[in-house]
Amino acid sequence: MPSVTEVSPFARDSTIELIKKYIIYKAMGSNFFINYSLAAVQLSYKLFGIHLTNSIIESTGGAIFTGGVTLSSVKRVQ
């Protein structure tokens, strides 16, 4: 039976990145975030615009949960 080397998906992350991911995972699992995030994003779109809001989302939780925002960025992750 060939041995399979398992690599942690967090192996290349720095301590700061791991702490950031932990905080984001905890926030996304909270009832407060689940109940009010859609309204907060919609309000942010109205106050700050789509581009700034999407940039903030991508630089925080979006980068953790998605491969990218464009097809070319998703293809690089594969």
C-alpha cells in the first residue's frame, strides 16, 4: 500500500495569518454574523459602493473561503 503524505492546508500560513483565519472562522459561525451580515453588506454597498465593499470582503473572509473573484484567479488556485 503506497504511503500518502498529507499536507495541512495551513502549512504555509504564518502565525498572523492563522490568527486572522481563526477570528474570521469564529465570526462567521456566530449567530450575530449569520443574522446581520447580509444587511451589513447591503448597507455598505449603499454607503461605500460596490467596489470598496467587495475589496474589503475579498481582503478578509473572501480570500479564505473562495479561490478568487475572477475566472483567471480561480484557475490559478487549481
